[in-house]
Amino acid sequence: NPGFGHLVRTTKTFRPTLVNEAIFAFTKMDRTFDFVQPELVARSKMGNPPQWYPDSNMPRDYIPSVAFGGQPASPVSATIAKSVPHHYGNPVYAVTDNLTAIRGAHSLKAGVYIERAALDMRSEVANWRGAFDFSRDTNNPFDSNHSYANALLGNFASYTETTRRIEARLLQRNVEWYLQDNWRAGKRLTLDFGLRFYHMSPMFDPEGVTASLNPALYDRGKAPALYVPALDAGGRRVAKDPLTGALAAPPLIGQFVPGSGDFANGSRVAGRDYPQGLYTRSGLAFGPRFGFAYDLFGNGRTALRAGFGTFKDTANADPMQQTIGNPPVT
């Protein structure tokens, strides 16, 4: 689905040596898609398998992810992308103003560029429909020794589901301005000098739905306990809470003990004791420019040109997108 853009430009000539140009631009790209026949992947097609956190506001009630492994060999799987129904919008507004003044051998120019970009999207990380794994599991006393039989019996090796689906609107604001001089230093030499200033904020989430792990913030004292392997009174292998000694089913070995600590230990939500964009950038960056043109033989037919500049850019948005819905948000 291609994007589109609109641009309005106006030029005002105050006098032959003073001209101002103003530009307003708007671009947008919408990428929204869903199944043509959503009823074919409705949850009812699987007999409405249960969910921990069903959301009545979801426009579609699609099947969970289902995996089979082990026996039989090369089993099928059913998976729908976490972002479907998919919505992605990227509206960008930009305002530019350039002023040019000619003073003798100097052509002076100054300008400013202001941009506001948004990124509307749904989480591609959170598995909000749930995921069943019916693979064989020797720790499961109900294992049937066959993946499809496990599914028919309802004996799953694991099930995962996030608490909710996240829709985010990430924002980014850039302000840039510059000064430059095109100087006709002589009949054969022209010099260009310039300096561009950048103030670029990281892409940020104003709603508090992005989070990331920072190892420096990990607190050993808040680490949750893990179930350890043990034997019960009958000599059967079980899981054991190392804090209380309570026994549990064998598949819980190696899993967190509920209520024993912070499951999102070391993670922080953007804007809460953490930068709103999860990282910081310097408030001001500089991009110098230099160039020249030289008439080699003085006859106007052969010119040597060269230039140098440093250019700053915004950060890639993909890493920020991957933090939408991370713990402890979901």
C-alpha cells in the first residue's frame, strides 16, 4: 500500500537581494491488513480453546498459535503473526523556512526545519492470543507419547499468553537550523561555508507502553526463586519451592515460583524512572560544511569542485518497536 504526500511552497521576494521560501509538507503511509476470510481462522474453528486474558475489545477472535513436536516426525503447526489484524501508520509533518540574502560577493542563507513524526502500530512482541505446545514431554505424567494425541486429550507441554495486546503511538520531534555563505572569493574561486545544528529527540512513547531490560538495574535481592527438582515421599520426581519446601508438578521445574520476587527484575517502563525514549541523545549536534569550486584555466570551461560535510540522522525505529509491550507492561 503506497504512501502519499502533499507539499505547499510559497516564495516571497522582498527585494531582488532578499528572498524567503516557506514549505509545509505532509506525508503518510498506512499499512493495514487482515485476512480476506477471517472466519476461516476464527477461534471457534478450534473449538474455542481457553484463554487467561480474553479481550472483548479485540476486533477479531483468531486461533492461538499451536505447535506439535517430537512424534510424529515433521508435524504441522498453526501460527498467525502477533500483529494481525495489522495496523501501521506513519504520518510526518514538516515545516521549512529558508531566507536568502545577497551582499556583494556573498550569498548568505539561513533556515530552519521542524519535523514531527508518529508511528502508530500494534505490538509485534506480545503473544496475546496464546500459544499451545503439544510436544511430547517426559515430565508430564499425562503425556500420551504422540503430539496429536496430546492435543486431542488437552495435554500441553506449555502454554504462554501475554496479559493484553498493546497499541502504541511512538513520536519523534526534530528541529534543525543552519547558516551558510556562498562567497565569490575571486573570478576563479568560489567558497562555501556552513554549519547545521541538530536537535533530535529519540523516538518516545508518551503512553508508557514500552519497556526494556537494563542489566545495571538488576537487583539480586529481588530475583524470583526457581522451582528445583526433588523427590516426593513416594520417590517420584517433582518440583520443589526452595523457599517453603512446597511440592508441585514436575513441569514447573526451572520456572518462577509465584509471588517470590520481581519477574521483571531490571526492566523499566519508558518515562518511569527511565528516559521517555529509553535512551538519551545530546541536546545539540553540529554538522559543519565546506566546499569550493575553482576555474582551473580561467576560461570558464573546466572547474574543479570538492566538498566536505558531516550529517546527522535520526535513530532506526525498529529497536524501539521491539520494546512495545515488554515486561512489566505485559
